[in-house]
Amino acid sequence: MEPAPITDSKVLFEIVSTKMPFGRYEGTLICDLPESYIVWFKQKGFPKGRLGILLETMYEIELNGLNELLRPLKKDFGK
């Protein structure tokens, strides 16, 4: 699965507005998931579909130290 381009602002908005629908961190915004949880998905395999794209993009953001990209969006989203 190819991660969505980080330049896609819709994907970035979804990362700060979508909550994890299952698992240990159910209800947590994708952008607030612990790095270790995202790395675990990288090792075990990301889910299929849009959620997998969001998680894989968040992994790339974490890996490349680009978390600052999310701050303005998170602020605009009101979280």
C-alpha cells in the first residue's frame, strides 16, 4: 500500500480529525496515537482501506519528524 502524498491536505486533515475505530486506542485521534502503536502496525501490516492510508501516512510523518505539519491543522480542528 502506497502512503498518500503528504502534500494532500485532505489526508492531513483526516489524520487530525479521524479517531481510531478499534483496538487499544479506540477513540484516539490518529495524530495522537503513540508512535509505538503506529510502528506496531508497520511491522504487522496496516489495515486495508482509508484507515490504512491514514496510519501509513502518520507513520511516514513520524519517521521523518514532520509532526509540526499537523499543529496548524489540529489547532484549526479545535483539538
